[in-house]
Amino acid sequence: MNSRAWNQAWLIRALPLAVLVLVIGTVPSAQAATVTSEIQRSVRGVTFEVVVPKAKEDRLAYDKPLPLELLPFVERNDKYWSIGTAFAIGPGQFVTAGHVFLSVLGSQFGPPALRDSAGNVYPVGQVTRFSSNEDFVVFTAAGPANVKALDVNRQPVIDEPVYAVGNALGEGIIIRDGLYTSETPEQQDGRWKWIRFSAAASPGNSGGPLLDSAGRVIGVVIGKSPNENLNFALPIARVLNAPEGRATFDENFVQKLPNLNSTLPGRATRQFALPLNFPEFASAYLKIVGEENQKSRALLRKTYANELFPAGAGSAKVLATVVNDRFPRLLGHDGNSQWQAADPDGLSGIDVPGGVRIDTASQYGVGLFRMSQKAGAGTQLAQVDSKAFMDLLLKGQRVMRQVGTDAVRVTSLGTASRDDINTDSFGRQWQRRIWPLSYIDGFAVTLSLAVPDGHVGLVQTIPAAGFEAALENLELMRDYFYVSYGGTLPQWSNFLSATALRPTAFKELRLKRDKQESLEVSSPNLSMKLRPEALAVDDKSNVTLLMTFMLAGDRLNWDVGGVVVTQDPDKKTQVSVVRQPRPSELAGDEVTVRWKQMVGREAPFNSLAKADVTENSFWIVGIADPSGSRASAANAPAALYEVTCVAERDVLPWDLEEMLRMTLRDLVVTDR
Amino acid sequence: MSQRYQSQLCRCAGALGLALLASGLTIFPIGAGASEDRLQQLRSYYRALRQQTWQLYESANMLPRDIRGLTIADDLRAHGLTREKARSLDEQLAAAESGAGQDGEALVDATAMAVTTQLLGEVGRFTEIANYWTGSGVAVRARDNWTSFLKINGLPEAQDLDPAIPVLEKRLLEELQAGDFRAAGRVSAPELAALYGKARMTLTRQVAGSRSGAAPVRDFRNRSAPCTTPSPQPPGGPAYPPTSRRLSQEGTVVLRLRQSPEGCTVAAAVVISSGYTALDDAAVDWALQTPADPGEARGPGVERTKDLAVSFKFEDE
């Protein structure tokens, strides 16, 4: 769920080195005014930094020691992250900006606390008042004795000098001056007016007091416009008049899915009772966010039911096309909101020692990876634990930790803190692993499927704040995950015997070499026996099952859409059987023409061998028809199978004809 | 009028390449030079034969079935470089190559000679198959064409055919059955095609006389473009439709032309079909695009109708 972008969007990307809440830049004010040093002293006495403890230990490993000497002295030696400012509004009662607390909900760093200028730290007690869209929180803390609340001015005057007090950029409490320039109605409904002021405000200022020239509080500093020195403060009267013992959650948001162009704006208005201590407050708040996220996501899916795959423009073409790719892809909208199974972006790969290859890419803002093992390689990918798994992935996916002006490559995240298995809508077993990434106060998440030659999956870094909701949205992408399953015969044998990670669609799958050295592949809709006369297989040979989405009535299934058997990964000789479902009228010309050619056994589906002598390429394509007899256009079956034989070297046409004949002889395709 | 064309198939089938291959082999100097070089040369001839086989095989997509209902791929599969023959050549060449450069020069020579003989035989047979399939008029299904010619022109099915035709057909089938593509391709098939062509022409002439003034078999089509300035050049013939040329379709179309007082053809109809719609269409298109002919002008107010025969025929090789 996205809330007000101007003060919270940064959370998605920010590094905690800048976990100083309140946004961007400093522009010095031209207006000079004076507050007496006495006032300054008293203001400093009641204004505190809001801090959270730093992670005590680093579970990560790097390719070189962290150059901590590049960090500023204070940051290097501080045991706390400074995240904002708070000030006293009564005995033991403090206020800060709501988003200062929200930024550390679910944080790995522990609950926020107050720190005075002498470095004393006071834990936050109870949250007593909270409003998400007014963006304030009132809480108790066992602060230092004798903290006297500042006087309050509920009727400040425009054009008068003001002073922004706060922990700017983590430098401790400082005071900067400017003017009360104007007012801006609250964005949602104009229920109150923000104070706009020109006193400089910097990251860390959030939650600090805005004072008049007499040192009286007129507002709580909230945020600033990104490009101008016109900062925001909430009038202090809104805080003081707010009802005690109530948290108000009132947010506009836009619900969206990464792979869907359609979005759904919404508004959530909820309340819960206070006081609660911080962990209770955090869980109550996150519960609401979770519920609202689920509700709006359900509404999004209901609202756009006619646009979601397998309905919606472009779906017919996706359903009528079988993709052969062992690197995964996500189904999703293209720019014109047509469903597509497009190639992912930025595919790159690296071979790592142990015969393992890591390929990575991204699509719809989600990372995709494939971790594959060469035949007979030393590393057994099926057995790697979470630490070894991520260590390998980090070899392919560059993750850099910024330290001062340097960046250091992360080489290990250690053991995952969560490691479990979940099933998606199609019976695929997803291994979910989560590692804390304390240096960004976030988590690395992988959702992966075991495949015969390794693992494929999704990878994403998610900030701790709003983690669960973001994780749920990521998990929705599992149902759009498209990938072929491939490996050598020994790899398949191991894969199929490890039942915990085997998709339910493979329960009835048989894939093995029999005593006559024939390869048998049989799934519910396809059964083939490949004799050595057609193609001789050995332990080097690769079998790829083209897994695809198929409609059976109204039900969307995930099943075998084709088989590709490659004699030797380094050579061209192969046999493939690929299902072509009868395309619907919406599937587009390309598929429709292809279907007509298949039904009519026209070229290239005419069982005549073809040669491209310059490319040293020789092949033949025939058709297998589930109805047994040859179909006509009038009684075309629900699917036909394209059978292709490819030869490595200079063969004669009849060699390929024979290869095709032998393949077709022991091929049975059905259509459910 | 009559036009002469050259069959495209004669060129596209690569017969020329094969002729070169064959002549290269006949002058191949057995026993001369280093054995490796000779083997290498043999190997390259063998490779050329395989490539030619592929080319001709792939033309099965373009060529119609012949009088037996078979394709060129069927003949190549059964009578060309079969799997067995290829295996034998592969083995002999491999054996010769493994012996080359060692003591077995004599053995290599003997093998090279055997391979050469076999290759020559294969090349010869291949050339005859190619010739049968690509020679003018042979690839067509002669009897089917005759039947469709009669049907389009609304003529009775029972016609007095030259008694030589069924005899020749029988002979051709026997030759093909025996794999004698030389006799079939060089003699029987061209003769049969010529006899059918003659029969069509004879019938066309007969009918043309009887149909003078009678209704055409296909209606008049009007000229769409205006008549251009009278051209001083004699009008050329119609363009041979590429598909018809590829399929070795020949024939004569009789057109009926309506001409304006200026000698411009304003409408044309098919009086007697060639038996092929594509040729008929090409003739009508051509007639409606020819410029006005001042020689045909009959003066103000006088329109004229005349019949014109347009022939599509390949040049004799």
C-alpha cells in the first residue's frame, strides 16, 4: 500500500545511513530573527532526538573489510541511528511526527527511544494519541526529570518569524529561522491547513517543534516540498485537540500489482484504542495495513476480473503459445495492457566454480534468477542450504553496500531467518527464504522452485517497514511465473524422487530410460517413447518439459505443453514435441495462420525435410493429432502437436523422415 | 499469335550443376596425384551430390504430383541416394581415408575407383530423375489436365483421343515402375505431353470454328484503364504467370475481343480455355492492357468483334 508519497516514498529505497526522517536538502533562510539564548536553552532542554539502536552484529560477509574509517566520526561510533526529533508537550508526554514512528515499524533495530543532548537514552513508554494523516504521535517516555513543556501558541500569524528546531541530519538539536509564509489545505479533504514556513528543515527535523519568536510551539515539523524551501508543519492545536486514547488510520492509497497496468485507488479509515506500548502499537498498526492491503487487493482482483490472466486482452495469444525457456519470465501487461510472456530485461549470467551457472534478469521490477548445474558438476544444487544458496546467488547478482564514499560487495547473507515451503495455485512448491539485511533495515527474499538442474525464482529486497504487505504482493507473482523444466536424465531422476519440492503436476510424470535404452516420457496428456533409432540418449542428454498454462473449461491448469530432448547439450540433434492448442479468435493472426497450416499439414508442417546447408542445419516437422486420425478444419481437435526432429550434421532427407517416423510411431498425445 | 517461353524449372533444379559434376567425374584422373588429394576431391563430389539431392528434394514443395500421384521426394527416396547407398559410400570413403598416407596406396586406389564408379552411377541416375521431373510438361498429370480442359470448355468427356496416348501412358508407367527415368524423362514423358498438347490444339481449332459468334465460356471483362496513344511497336505477348511456368503449364487460349472504332480493345472474353485459369487470366489481362492498334481501326462509328488465339508454350530445348 502506498501512502502519502511526499514523506514516505523514500522508505522503499532509502539506505539507513540516511534514516533521518524528513526529506532532502537545506536552503538557508534569508530572514534573520532572534530568540534569546535563554529560550534557546529551554528549547534544547525539551527537544530530543528519536533514535533506534543499531544492529548489534553483522551477519553479512563482504569481499573486503568494510572501510568504516570513511564514515563520519559520529556515525561510526554511535550505537544508535538517529531517525527524527520529538519534544515535550507535558510532563512525561512527548510528540513527534507520525511517520518517524511508522518508519521503524517492524524494524530490525528495536523500538525507538529518546536521547538528550548528554547522550542519555529513554525508552518510549506508551503511545497515547496517533493520527496517520495528520502525521503525529503522542507518547510517554520516562524522560529526564524537570522537563517543562514549551508554551503553546495556537494562533500563529502569517509572515511572523518562525524557528524550526530539530535534529537536522543527525547533528544534534539545532535551531534555524525563517518565516511563517502561508497555509496549505490538507490534501485529502482540506480538513485543516498545514503551516508552510521557510525555515530550513533537513532530514531528521521531522517531529521537531516549530516555534514563534517568543519560543512558543506553533506546530510540529512534518516535511518539505521536494524542490523548494516551503516546509510543512502541523498546527499544534491539531495535536492538543486530538482525542486521548485513540489511533486514527486514514489513508488514501493506490493498490497495484507489479505486472498489471490497471490500478485501484482506495481509502482506508480505521481506528484502534490506545494506549499501547510500542511493540503493541506496531503490531496493531501493521495488522490494519495488512488487512487493508488484502482487502484492496481482493477488490482490485474483483474489479479487474475481466482483465486478469487468463481473461483480458492478449491472454488468448499467451494461452496459444508455448515458450521454451529455462530462464523464468513473468506473465504481465505490456504497455498497451495486453498480456504477454515477454523476455525479461537485462539477462546476464556468470559461470562460477563447481560447474554452476547463475543467470539473473528482472521484469516488472522483480528480480528473476536461475541457478543451474552442469551435468556431472561437483556442486549438488538440490542439497544446498539457505546460506550456500544465497552465497551462490550473490555471485551472479551484485549487491553493493555503500560505506561512506566506497562500496563493498556483499558476498554472504548467512543463514536465512525464515525458510519454509508454500504451494501456489498450480501446486508448485515454493521455497521461501528470508534474510535480514540490517544495513538497509530490510530483508532479502527469494521465492524459488526446484527444477531438475537447480533452482529458479524471484528475488527482491524489501524494507522492514511494510514488509509483510510487500511480501504478499511479491508472492502474488508466483502465479504468473513461467518456466521450462530441464535437466539430464540423472538430474531428472533425483528431482522426481525428492517429493517435497516436486510440483503436484509431476506426480503422474514418468521420465526414464528403459532397458532397451529408449527414453520414456509420459505425462497425462503426452506419452512418448524415443528409441535409439530415432534419437539415442545417454547421461549427457537433456530433457526439457515445456510447462505452460492451459485452460480446461474455466479452470487454468499448469501442465506439460511440450518435450524437448537434446542428445548432447553441445550439439543440435534433438526431438521436440510441442502442443499447439486450437487458438481462440482473439489469439491473433500469427497463431491463427500457424494453426491453419498445422491442420492442413502445409509447409513447414508437411513432414518434408528441410536443409539450410550454409547454416549446417537440417530438420523436419510433422504433426501428431490427439484424435488419432487426421483432422480437417471443420472437426479440428482442441490441440495438435508439432513434432520436430533436428539433425546435427549433413544427413539426407530420408534420414530425417525416418527419425520423424520413428518418433511419431511411439508418441501418444491426448487432450484433456 | 504465339509466344515462346523457356521453362524455369530447367534452370531451378540445378541440373546444370549436376552436369558439371558428372563431367568433372568423367575426366577425373584415376591413379594420378597424391591419394589424399584424390580422396578429398571424391569427398567433395560426394558432398555436392548430397547437396543437389537436398535441393531437388525441397522442390517437392513447388512441383505437383506426376501421373502416378507421386512427388519428386518419393522418387529420390526410392531411387536416388538412398540410406543404404549413402552408408556404403560413407564406409568406403572412411576406409580409404583411414588407409591414405600409409602403406595401403593400392588399397586406397582400389577403393577410390570403386567409390568413383558408384558415385558416377548415382550422379547419372540423379540427373535422369531431375530431368524427368523438371523437363517441360512432364511433371503435369497429363490425363487430369486433359479432363479439366474438356470440363472448362464445356466439351463432352468422351473424345476421340489419339490411340497412341494410352499406349504411351502405359509405357511411361512401366518405365517409371522399373526406375528407368532416362527413357521416361527423355522420350516417353515429352512425347506424351506433346500428344496431349496436340490433342488440345486440334480440339481448340475445331471448336473455335464452331463457336464463332457463340457465347464465350467466360464472360466479357471490360477495360478499366483508358486506351493509351497508339503504339508504333508491335504488341508483345502476355507475361507467363510465374506459378504456371513453375508448374510447366502450357496451352492455347482463344479470346474474343470487342474493339472500338479507334482499334482499342475495350472488352475481352475467353471463348476457349487453355484448361488453366491462370493462363486464361493472363491472356485477358494482357488483351485489356494493349494499346490501341490503328491498323485495326475501322473508322467512326464502326465497332468490331474478333477472336484471337494466345498460346503459352515453352521453347523446345
